[in-house]
Amino acid sequence: MTNWPQLIYQYGVGGVFFFITLYLCYRPGASDSRNPSDRKALYYLLLGFAGYLAVHIVWIIIAGRT
């Protein structure tokens, strides 16, 4: 059995909460996009989300071949 539905659910539902939280943190007045540390934090959060998604995709692909 493949884990694609679980991955879609996890990153779909979890992604909605993640991006709602990012919106609340980075909405106008909540942070300053000109501040380098705020931009760096946003970059790291998005990179981490994409990185974990990529690792899980590769993991499912490798597990499907065995």
C-alpha cells in the first residue's frame, strides 16, 4: 500500500494550518518585511516546510521500490 494519501493529508491539512499561522505572523503590522531577521525567519520556515515535504516524498518513493 502506498502512503501518498497520508502524505497529501498531512501536508494538505498541516500546510493549511502552517500557512494560516504564517499569515498571522507576517500580516501587515505584525512584522516588518524590511527587517533582515524577519525575512530570514520566513525563508527558513518555508525552506523547512519544503525540505520536510521533499524528504517524505523521497522516503515514500524509496519504500515503494522495496
